[in-house]
Amino acid sequence: MYYLSKELFFPPVSEADEEGILAIGGDLGTERLQLAYKSGVFPWFNEGEPILWWSPDPRMVLFLDELIVSKSMRNILNRNIFKVTFNQNFKDVISNCQKIKRDGQNGTWISNEMIDAYCNLHEMGVAKSVEVWQDEVLVGGLYGIDLGHVFCGESMFSKVSNASKVAFIALVEYLRNNNYKLLDCQVYNPHLESLGCCEIDRAAFMSILKNE
């Protein structure tokens, strides 16, 4: 386990333990966060605990052409029930991701400190959001870090059925149209798998991230 100091540094991701934890400590400053994502690392920890930095193996990703849109979902999209915007209400999106109740989870890892840190990145044009509206009300969305060729998804929320899926599909279409290589989804969950995401070796992920 690496303990980070004020120095802007991350050890090689190959040094992560079996769970994927690479380092502990440091801060959530904009420079460190940007270095983390460019290095294949992300923060994930509970409020009140030390900052944990992760680089799991395998890594959950979406190759953009592998997106699965069900027939029922296509019908919803064709009905124009929802309106989608980009980067219009970043703070509201991340705040809703913090507050939304999730099955099997008590509380959230998105602390107020995390919100402040990612809002700072948003002001720099690094953190971005997708908003989904129904009758002028924000009902879903997602946010993440934009590296230019890879988008690192962080969290999404939905207040009505399918709203987060609409955000996800809209993001993938944007990334595909702008020649991104990958959507990073970090760790496995069955919902992401149903949308076409898959696990790949960390080494393969890092090769794409480094444009090798």
C-alpha cells in the first residue's frame, strides 16, 4: 500500500492489491485528480475515511460500437419523452447522484468534498455531465471525466424509469460521433453489462488510455 504525500505522484497501476487499491491519502485537488485519471486511477472511499485510490483488474469498459439498446428502449427514445442536454447543470447532477438511494448501499461515497472537487474540474472543462429532463424537471443524468479520447464515467442517477439509460445512450452517441475510443465504467455491475459493457485486462485498458 502506497501512502501519498503532497507530491503529485501515483505508483504504477501494477502495484495495486488484489482488490484494486493502489494508494491511500493525498488530496482531491484538481492537479492530483487529473493525474489520477490519466494514470488509470480513480478515488473511491466512504466519507470520513482516508482517500483510497483504485485501479482494478479487470476493468469494466464499453467499446462504443458494442452498446446494446433494447427494442423497448428504442421505442422510448423514438417517443421523445425525454430531453437531453450536456453540461448545463453539473452540480445538480452530481448532487442527485449523491442523494439517490441505491439497492444494497447504505449512504454514498460522494461526499461534499467530492462534489466540490469535481465541480472545480467541471469549471476547468474536465468533468462533464449529461442531463435528462421530463417536463422541464431534471429526472436523470450522469457525470464523469473527459480525457479527450476516453471518457471516465463516475456515477449516474434516475428519478423515473429509464432516465439514466437515456443519459448513458446519449453520452455513447456523443463519444462515438467524436471519435472517442472507450467509455471507462471502472467496475463490474450487471446493469452496465446489460448495456454492452464488458471487463478487460487492466493492461489492455492502460494501453488504450496511453494511446499505445
